[in-house]
Amino acid sequence: LSGYLLKSMARTQRNKATAHHLGLLKARLAKLRRELITPKGGSGGAAGEGFDVAKTGDARIGFVGFPSVGKSTLLSNLAGVYSEVAAYEFTTLTTVPGVIRYKGAKIQLLDLPGIIEGAKDGKGRGRQVIAVARTCNLILIVLDVLKPLGHKKLIEHELEGFGIRLNKQPPNIGFKKKDKGGINFTATCAQTELDAETVKSILAEYKIHNADITLRSDSTADDLIDVVEGNRVYIPCIYVLNKIDQISIEELDIIYKVPHCVPISAHHRWNFDDLLERMWDYLKLVRIYTKPKGQLPDYTSPVVLHDERTSVEDFCLKIHKNLIKELKYALVWGSSVKHNPQKVGKDHVMEDEDVIQLVKK
């Protein structure tokens, strides 16, 4: 059925009149894919053997790539993890975690076994691999520099099919289901693809007949489907082009201009510092140092927070959920305060490398 839908999408000429029809086909396809990847009935115990990896450290990075592009070599050279490496395809079959310490943060590296074409249609052990991929804070797509583009497209297509959106922001669409009142459609700016009729028919496909929809940017049918499905994850991604020892300097110059790309040689350990620096930028982590009363700050093991949640309250919750109840105020030194130290409450937002001292009631 999904093949039939794809064919009819390909056959349909793109213009204003057919946009509506294409939107419908896309919605049907999205629903079919969801049924494929959510297992039927039960909690499905045995399927995920060897795959549920305990989350440790401050962030998790997943390595995705076709077999034999050098993922395992890269991982073991980065983390000193020994993952069974051989020069034939499909060697890594379970997820091998490794942990590196970088700038004081513990970062978990996961080798997600070769996501092969058709994983999103339930082939291979793709399902479990993608389930783990969805929990990553950053995805590294490892490509062979000699055949990068074909692989890149296929892997992106696989991940997209599983509701993983790479280097994208969630669509700026307001969506609220109601009990009655029909579909209220408002667009705050000009729309090239969606109109009230298309929006209604996509929602009808999901059996939604009462909702408020606000389009705050020029959106596509895919954007609307993402918002309605509501199970999409938005993950930053770096394309790691491996085996640069096999190309010329001129070719390397071109690669350096490609966005989100880092060329490396896993075997020779070339350009690892650049890769680690880029990983750090994309993870958007914030380090907070703690200072016990009357002692110097502990600069060796920071508490690491994500840059969207860096208030004093978030800091307390990261350490222990009861800590916030005992907090009287905090003293903060660093770039987030006007004078050092400054007395702050639980809503104060901290910045990278601030120092904090908690004062209890």
C-alpha cells in the first residue's frame, strides 16, 4: 500500500489544484509508517534484546552509518572502546556504549549498528536501533568520503521516516484539539502550499474535526503532519566524512565548505579536535561549578545542564529533587550576574562556567 501511495505521489503533477491531493496522500503515508514502527499489542518484551542502553553521562551521541564506513574505528579511537571491528559488512550487531570526558562533561557515545535501507519498513533490526537513535542529543552520520552523497540521502530518508528531524526546528504551527466548534484556521503570513481546504482534509484523515490551527510561518503539508502526529524528535546532526587520507587537498577544501560537515580520518586520528569542538557546539551544554561554603570551587566535575534549562531550580533538580525545598537562596559568581557573588532566587538563569553556592533554610 505504501508503495502504491508513493507511486501516486510521484505521478501527481505539482500545482495549486493538486497540492490538496498530495497533502492527503502524505498524511496517509505518515499514518501507515506509524503503524509499521509501533509494535502491535503487548509491551513487546523480546524484541529489544541487547538494545536498551542505560543512559549515563550528561549527553548521548549516536553514531549512524552504513556498514564499513569506519564507525567502529572512529568510536574506539575516540573512546578507547573496543567494538568488534572487521573489514566485512554487518559486524556490529549490538549497541556498544563508550564514554568520553570532554571539557568536564561525560558524553556517552553509542554505535548504532548499520541502519540499512528499509529499516523504517521493519527490515533488519532497524526498529530497535532507531528507538535508541531517537533518545540521542546529537547524531553523527558517518559517511565514506568516496561515496558520501548516496549514503547521506538514504540515511536521512531512513531517519526522517522514523520521525527524526535533523538540524531542524519544530514547525511554527499552533495546534489545539477541541470537543466542538469545527476547524478554526488562521494563517498569520502568506502560505504557498497550505489552504483551509487542504488543512481540513489532512485533519479529517486523522479523524480530527474540531481544532484550532494557527500557521505562524509558511508551512508545508509535511510540517502540519509532523505537528498532528506529535511524535517527532528534533535532533542536531553532524556529517562526519571519514577516510580523507584517500582524497586530494582540493577535494578537502570543497568538503570544508559544506554545512554541518567535518572531514576526518578515523584510522589516522586526523582532525579529531575539530570534530570534538563541533560536537560540543551542537550539544549546547552549560557547565556549572559548585562551591561548598568556605572552600574553593570544584572545577574538576561540573554539573552539566542543557542550555534551554539552566535556572537555579534546574540545577537543584539535577542534583536531587528534594534540594529545591530546602533552598533559601543561592550565591552565583560568573557572567550571568552583575556583581560577584550575587544573591539569587530559584528562577535565576545561569550561564556556562558560572560558580554556585547553595544556602539552605
